[in-house]
Amino acid sequence: MAITKQYLKSKPICKVTFSVPAEEAKEVSVLGCFNEWNAEKAVKLKKLKNGTFKGTVDLAKDDSYEFRYLVDGTFVNDAHADAYVTNQFGAENAVMNL
């Protein structure tokens, strides 16, 4: 798993690219505070030929965002997140700082 951050010089925006190697998975999306943890607003990642799912979202810089991947209905954290925080359900959410 990987998160790539590309800061724009012209706007206070960061393009965040999520990459999730999940060759056996059928569907991978990203849920977080930036889409209100709503599955209908989730960032759907596209499956590449090499089995990696990839997608990009624009987020405001100078902020922190909690998120988790939803891989075929199961929540998974990013091993390369900037931090982790316990959520209201007792599980951990990944955190990215922009």
C-alpha cells in the first residue's frame, strides 16, 4: 500500500493517490472523514493490470484526514499511514497529514 502526495503550487490543494496491491480483490475503495465515511461517496479505486488498485482525490492541504480502505467489504488500514487513531468502534483508522 502506498500514498503519494502531490502539492499544487497554484492552489491550497494536495492530490493524494492511493495504491493498494490486492490482486485477488474485486473492489477497493477509500472511506474517510473527507467523504463522511459514506460508501456512496467513497473513492472507488480502479484495478490495474498488475493487480494494484489506484485512485486519486484532491484534498485541502494543511489538514489531517482519517481514512481506511474497504477491500471487498473488509476494512483495512494503510501500513504507510502517517499515524493511527482509535475510532469510536475500538478499531484504528489510518491518518494522513497534508
